[in-house]
Amino acid sequence: MEDSVTSLPSRRSGGRLARRQMRSMPLPEDRRPVYAGMKGGSYQPLDAAAVVAVEQTIYQILDELGLSQAPPSGVEYMRSAGAIYSDDGRVRFPRAVIDKTLEMAASELVLHAQDPKFDLNLLGQNVHFGTAGAAVHMVDVAANNYRESTLQDIYDAARIVQQMDNIHFFQRPMVARDIIDPAEMDLNTVYAALKGTTKHLGTSFTEAEFMPDIIAMLHDIAGGEAAWRARPFVSNSNCFVVPPLRFATESCLVMEVAVNAGMPVLLLSAGQAGATAPASIAGAVAQAVAEVLAGLVYVNAMSPGHPCVAGAWPFVSDLRTGAMSGGSGEQALLTAACAQMLNHFGLPSGSAAGMADAKMPDAQSGYEKGISNVMAGLAGLNMVYESAGMHASLMGFCHESLIIDNDMLGQAMRCVRGIEVTPETLDLSVLQDVCLDGPGHYLGHNHTISLMQTEYVYPSLSDRSSPKEWEENGKPNLVEQATARKEQILASPPPSHISDQLDSTLREKYPVHLGEKQ
């Protein structure tokens, strides 16, 4: 007994050292415990009967009610696909039209990135987390305050996302309030994002007339129009409808330009339950999916099989005040149910999660983001937008939260991955080694060492120390640690994937403002 006691510290020390060494070594991409595109779908909030009922309602909405206010060009496209344009100005979609569109629509989709290693494969229920939104404020954690967002903030956010393993794409999360001209704002938003990250970029455009210069700039960055069309690394986030059941004329014209330019499109329906969508969660899901299917008919009538992400994206109202409640449990259910229905129709799917009502990166922010992101991932949503950095129900964005949320998303992806049950994970000889022939614990065992990096996710920032160690380390504060990491990233050499020569050419051709002295 005395011998076993004296030998135990040596075993524990060796195991601890080995674990530290293993954690410090980067893993090959194919052995990481979590990665972009892990398969979800284990959580289904709607049972089989509910799916059938919601599906039937979707078809009824499209056939009996239809959508109004389509631009004349859109009416002609949809009529060519078999939709019916009635005297009341509404476009109606018989079930046969929807089913035909579903047959020709792209069911598998790759969203390209400037760097191919960040390409996103939207196959089946593969899950990817990223940013999005149109926040008009930045969270200033040091001052516990909000300020207007700027072009530099967009660039800095892109640079931070480039370093975050669990944030897989960058969709413009805020508005450059310091660029007054809307055409220049659209162009500079794309430029700043592409300059800051090589991951796939999503953005929106204010008007169709603003797009030719931006598309020309994308050709320049890609190395020509053919190279762009082969690997379009920017997608258009397009609110083509104004719920309930109305097309948004200007956005539809933007969508037409994007499709003709070979740009992938996120067909985004963003009703608000209880306001511009039914108050019932089931009804809000049915309306949102119906609106997205109408957009799918529109796009596929223009270009069969065009890359589209079906963005059923309903929000929640706090019915006491009418204000949006992005961090609610109802929002988490809405997003998961939309994912399930879009998977049911076999479509690449996108919706929103992580839209905390919390104004600062605090405990409320953590539980609101964690719940909705985990549920979206488990439901098998291909593109989880707004999952990181967002606050105040999309009104505020926070650089520090990108870094904190990266840890949270790593844990969410571990939940998505689930539990592998194999002969190796249930190897009885391991128990025999420990319980019958060994020290009575698994620390330092070869089986433990072999799994510690591939089975477990270790946060980059979150603190797992004991209270004693925490005190010895100076009582580190999560937000302060995130701020330090942010400053470290932004003080490092800037990205160089857009060469100085190309950058100079772009600045000569287009009204680029990033880096100008104010």
C-alpha cells in the first residue's frame, strides 16, 4: 500500500506533463475534435405528424394566398416556371410548380472562400457557424457603452474571425456608419471584409445600380471573371421579401443582378412572430419557409440549379412590448424548426442563432447564445448566421464577444458531433489494464493520451483552473482576457492575401476608404 502511494505522484505528474505537451501540439485537420461541416440533425423539434401538417400549410399558403408586389421582371420569370399571376396582383404557386423547382434546385452546395481550405460544403446536415447582421452600434466593453460602428470595425472583425477556428464564415455583421454614400458603403464593406479574412464572405447590397463596380472589383480580386465564376467567394444575403407574403422590389432587382453575376444567394425571409409573422411558432415557420420557396422558384426560373441557401429566418417578438427578443427560448425553437423543415425539403439551409438580447458579454449573453447555437447545430442547420459577436437583438456588435463566442461555438460543435460508439471506444482491455493490472485510474494510460485531443475540446480563453490556481494567476477576467487577445490580433501584421500591388490597383479604380486618415 505504501509503495502504491509513493508511486502515484510520479504517474500523475507524467500524465499531466504528457497532456500539456499533447495540448500544445497542433492537430492535423482530419484529427481535430471539431471542425467546419460536422453533421447535425439529431434534434428534431417537430414530430413526423407536425412536419406533415406544416408542409401542407406551406403548400396552401403558396397556392391559395401567394405573394404580392413582385417586380415585373420577377413576375415574368415566375410565370415562365408555371406560377399564376392573378388580377389582384399576387403570384400564386401551385404545388406542381414548387415540386418541379425542388427537383431542379441545388440540393448540394459549396460556398467558396478566397482560401480553398475554408470552403464550406453544405451537404446534407453539415453545420457551419458564422457572423451576420446589420448592427449600427459597437459594444465598448471598457466604457460599458455603445458607439456607432465604422468601416474600420468591419475590417477588424474580419481580422479577428480569420483567427477563430470555430467561426467558419464572415458575413458583414455591422453597418459602416462613417461612409455616408450608400454605393460607396456597399463597395467598402465588401472590400474591408475581403481584405480582413480569406473565409467565405456574405454581404448585402442597397440597390442593384450599385453592384457593377463591386462585381468588377470581385473579378479583379479573383483574377478575372472566369476565375470568379468558377469560385465565387462572396454570397448575397438578400431580403427579397417583406413579410407577410410580399416581395421586396428593390431587393428582388439586387437578387437578379447577383444571380446573373454568378453570385450565390441567401434567400432570406425575416418575419417577426407576432408582428409580421403569425404569433404561433408553427405558423411563423410555415410562413417563412413558404416565402423562401417562392424565392426559390424565382431564382431557378432565372438560372436552374443556381447556388441558393434557403434562409427561413423568423424572429421573435416579446409580445408585452413588441420588441425583438433574439435571445429567447422561442427563438431557439424557431430556428431549429426552420432547420428541420428546410432539411425535410432537401435544401441547403440558413437561419439565425446567437442573437443575444444581452447588451454586454455577460452571463445573460452566454446562456442566450449557447442555447440557441447548440439547438441550431443539433438540428442540422447548414449555415448558422449571427452566431458570434452579436448583442442587443442585432443592434450591437462586440469584437471581444467574437473571441469569447469562439470558445462557446467549439463546445456547441462538440455537442453536434455527438458520441462515437465503436469497439475502440468501448475497449474492455483498457478497463482490464486499469482495474485488474494497473493503478486504478486512467491518467497517463495510452488510451487516454490517444483520445485526449481527438475526443475532447479545450477552450482557448475560458478558465478551467481551480479557485486556488485562479487566484495565483491574478484572478483573470474573461472579458479582459478577450480584450487582450483582440489587441494582440489587431497589433499583429495585417493579412497579405491581397497583395500591395493589387491593393493599389483597387484603390486607383474604386473609391476605397479603408485606412484613410480621418
